[in-house]
Amino acid sequence: MTAALLTLQLACARSAARVATTARASGAQRALALVRGASTRARAPRLVTGCLDDATDDTATDDWRAEVGDSVPTRVCPSCGTSMKNWRRHMARCCPDELNPESWSEDAPYIWEQIVALWGRESVEARVMCARFGFEGVPREPIAQIAERVSLKPYRCSELVQQVLQRIPFVSDDVPVDVLFEDEHLLVVAKPPHTSVTPRNRSRGGAMLNRAAHHLRPPACASGGDGGDGGGGPAVFVPAPSALAPRRAASAAIVAEPFVVHRLDFNTSGVLLFAKTSAAANRLSEQFREPGRVRKAYLALCAVGPAAPAAGEWVHVDAPLGREDRSRQMVRADGKSASTRLRRVACGGEASHGGGRIGGSGGGSGTDGIALVVARPLTGRTHQIRVHAAHAGLPLLGDDVYGVESALLDRHALHAWRISFDHPATGERVRIDAPLPADLAAAARALGLALPADVLLDALARFDDLDGA
């Protein structure tokens, strides 16, 4: 009888302990579901608080990206303690305050304001973030201590921090975009020069991604900067409630933010592609990774050096590229393989371009006129066309790093003219052109360069005959 009573008491005690544990963890269940669900979502390029996640293109020029090479030693994260192969990307997701304290101090007020607005001050998300980053003067605590207090395992708590940072509402800029093509899966725009493709983080604007977000924003999901009494500052794109949950392969009716699938240099103009859904982004990213699937052609105004190829013939530049310093690339034997095809399609330029040779590795210091050049990159490396053009004796006008200075231009004379790819939904081949911008056309006319008509240019470029082999 006594043994049975003791067994019953023990069972009651265990049941009470389970109820208490459940009560303590109830607030964390929603956060845990967020983390678990996010780990299974489709992988696609995403802009988090500190960096662009899974960026696939090659033309970023921001100093914060150029500070390190492609191979870095494995390090231990100062926040979560995990080993980091790509330490910059990991820290941008996990501890942006450690990666760039100055930038974080500027962005922290906005981030905390959005956390409170989205989840509430007493939510698990807010309590974790407040203790992790010291918002509102709260002393910072290590992840292990925070995790114990909210009944999460430390690695789950670290993942929660990363997911909350990724769900900070994206700032959109009320600046019109020149749309070249748009459907429910894609947005293709003409990028102007002097504009970056991505901002430094989600709480800053000023980039093409912010403009595209405003263009795609459902009117009912926006606030601020849209006229009315508030007008003035940048609009904040507020995701639909479902966007705060793990992202699924959903309809394109509500677009939380566009996906970046490739990029252009800050001063390069031309055709720029965004995906509206993660499924479209993944399929396009696969095409960019496969040689020859995505075909790109650029137009450039180049000085014709003594070593330049003859007019009208294609030249194949196959020269590996590697870093020369933090911001420059150079042809080097131990670099990554890189291949570009170049063709002079129009020549002229008796007038002076008002500058001199300052960089690059093409031959000679003099120039023999100006040429319009079609460039077809067969690989994707940082500054590939600019370096290869200079290497072939065709340095770009206005390029103060690899080319020739020009009083006629305040940027390098490179324009992303055409892109061709398989539509991510239908599989049909899509070809999109971006007209030559006004500043390059005006510079060509001032230099006496007779630009060919579009039909002739298309024939000279023989875009569809280039197979990427």
C-alpha cells in the first residue's frame, strides 16, 4: 500500500514538473517554430541586416566586401561560438554589432523600434534581442545565459537572433524605376549609373533594391513617406503577417521584397534582373551558376591602344584574375579563371577625350582613337570586363582604376546592354535590352563616334551565335 502511494506521488510530481516546464516554454514555442521552419525554407539570395546572403554575382565594389579575399581562415564566432568558414557572412547574420560597431550604432534604434512594433516588448523575440544587443540600456548577456532564461537551447537562440534580424522590415525608396520587363515572377529594370544594387543593410535605403521594393510594394502594406501628412522620409515596407512566418513557395500576389540574383558595379548602367519569388530566384541562380545558360552582353566606350585588336573581329581574352589590393583586380597566374570576348563594332573619336592613361595592363600609354566595344563575359569575376578590356589594349573611358580618364564622363563607360536567360516559370528564352544611356550617347557624339543603328549593332554583336564555350 505504501509503495503504491509513493508511486502515485512520484507520478504526480513528474506531471506537475511537465506542466511547469510547458508554462515556462509557452512563450518560446512561437520563436522555436520560427527558427525550425526557417531552416527548411528555400535558399535564395536574401539581404539580412549586415550583408547579402548567398550573393552569386561578381561585380560588387563596396569596400566592406573588398576587405577580405575569397579564402579566409576558419574562425570562432564571438557571439554563438560556432566555427566560421565565411566569417564575414556569418557575423553579418549573427553579430553585426561585432562586425561593424559604428554602423550598428547608427542602425540599432531603427532595428529595436521595428522589433517592438512587430513582436511586442514582452515577446520572446524582444527579450532575446534586448539582452543580446543591450537595447534600452539593458546589460548585454551571452547567448547561453539568454537561452537558459527563455528555455531554448543555445544554438536555437542564436538562430532566433539571425531570423529576427532577417525579418526587420525592409526600407523602400520612393524613386521610380525604368521597367524593361515585368510579370508575376520577374522584374527587370534599367539601372542608372552612380547607384548600388544593394544597400549595406535592411535599415538603409539608396539602392536599386530599395527602389524595386517600393515598386513592388502592395499599397495596403506600406507606411510613411507616401504623401499625406507624413511625407518626407523613406517609406518602410511592412511585410504581410505571413511574411513574418517561415517563407514558403507562395503566390506572388504579396511581395515582401525582391530577390537579388545578380549585380552590377556602382557606376555601371544597364539591365538588372530581380526575382519576385524564392522559386524564381533559385531557378535563376542555378542558371547563373551554369556556364552558357545566362548570356550577357555589354557596350563600352574604349580608348584604342597600340595593342588593341583589329576592328570588326572578335578577340577572346582568357586571363585569370586575382586581387591586387583591397579594391583592385589584376591579371595573375594564380588567379581564378576568367574569359571574355570583345569586339570593336564602331570606330572614330578624332576629338580628344580630355584625359590620359592612368591604369590597366593593356599595352602602351597612347591611344589611337575611340571605339564602341561589345563585351561578352563568359565567366563572372569582379571587374572582369574592365580588367580584360585594358589587358586587350581597349581601356574603358572614365575608368579611374583600370582605364583612361575622360573629361566627358564622371564614371566608367560600361553599360549592361543585353541579357538572355530561360524564364524560371515557363522555360521560354527571354532576351531583354537596355538602351544606351544619355551620358554615354552624348560622350560618343562629342568624340565623333558614329554609333551604329540598333539593327546593325545587333548583327555586329552576333549575340545569339556566342555559345559560351
